[in-house]
Amino acid sequence: MKQIALAAAIVLSTGAQAESETFNIDNTHSFANWELRHVVARTSGTFHDIKGKVVLDAANIANSTVDATISLYSLNSSHLRRDVHVLTDEFLDARNFPDMKFVSTSVAPYSADKGTMRGQLTLHGVTKPVSLDYQILGIGADPWGGMRAGFKATTRISRSDFGITKYAVNGPVGNEVDITLLIEGIKLGADGQPFNARKAAEEKAKVISYPVPVAPVAQPVPVAPAAQPAIQAAPVPEKKESAEDQLKKKLIKGLFN
């Protein structure tokens, strides 16, 4: 129970009163790694562009939810020619189905920080139920006054279930794909912006006072206080589409035009 107790303590210390907390997926520090058979060996790679949200209820993990979208054009197997081939209609058909999407339907914890999550995975125009084993890696403050959470989830899918059947039976490319999600989330405040602990503490410390009416007297001209440096919120990373991802789109477009 140490992880849950820690998470609950952090949530309460930030003034959330045990309510669910929303974490925006940081797509500069999140990855969807994959691995499958190639002939008799294994080939691996990643998708590096993941967007979405994790709603975490530290007091009752079963109430938590995940909604994530992965850009297939962010595929990287460390071989551009192979990436482009996989993105064609022989496999992922990214031109017609550029994204993969997961929406959770239930969470079943079996320990303080581990459990099983079920949801709907949409890939290649097909939506199927999948089950993932998840782990809450931790929740903690970042160097910019914000809060972050780390998650890991693993699953295995059969690509043929999603209509990706090239070489799926007795071919050089395996049908079963192992997937590992490594997710880092940035906590959002009630205003939908990145939460800042220092700013929240400052706002909480403010005291509203009401002046008592007194007879008017001459007052010295007030001097404006020196400007104080603004408290910076945790940066919201915006990952621009890389030159390599743009090249993949151009190459695939050229194949069909």
C-alpha cells in the first residue's frame, strides 16, 4: 500500500481533497514501444508521438481512465525504408488510418500500484477490446513547480485481428506484437493548465481584507512596489512533427500518386 499512500498524500497536499487528478500525456517523454518476430529473430521500434490524458483517482484506482492517441507516422524502427514500407497499405496503411487510439473501459487493481486495464483499441480502421497489465511508477514534483506521474503498461495483440494480414500466417513477419507503453503525465489544474505547486500555495495564502471606513485624511502618494518575477508554470511540451515524419508522409504520398 506504500505507493497508494504516497499518491494519496501528494494529491491531498496539493489541495485536491482526494478528487481525481488529470495528467496530460507529455509526448516528449512518452513512448509506445513494440516488438515482433522477424524470421527467427526479433525486431523492435517505437511510436514517439502520443497525446491524451490519464485521469488518476489515487483513493480508488478503479475509477481511473485513460484516453490516448498515437500518430502512426511517428513510427521509428531505426530504418527509414522499413518504416515507409510498414506505413504503406501492405501493413498499417497510415495514409487512410493515420492514428491508433486507446480508450479505457475498466481498471482492476490487484495491488497498490499494479493491475489490469481493459479498453478499446482502434487500429487500421478496426476497433477491438484489449487488456493491458499496468504499473504506476510514481508521482512527484518536477523542477518547475509542477507534478508528474509515470505509468507503464504492456499487452500483446494479434495484428491480423485488426486486418493487418500481410505475412501473418507462416510468413517472415510475426502476427503477435508485444507492446510496452511508457507514459509520463503532467498534472493539470482546475483551469486545465499545468498545475504549479508554488503558485497554488501562494494563492492559498492570500487573505482578503475589508477596510474599515474612517475619516478621509491626506495620504502620501503611493509608490508602486517593485515588480516581482512571475512564477512560471511547468512547461507544456509541444512536439512538432519531425522532418523524418514529414518525409515519411511525402514518400508514402508519392507511392500512390
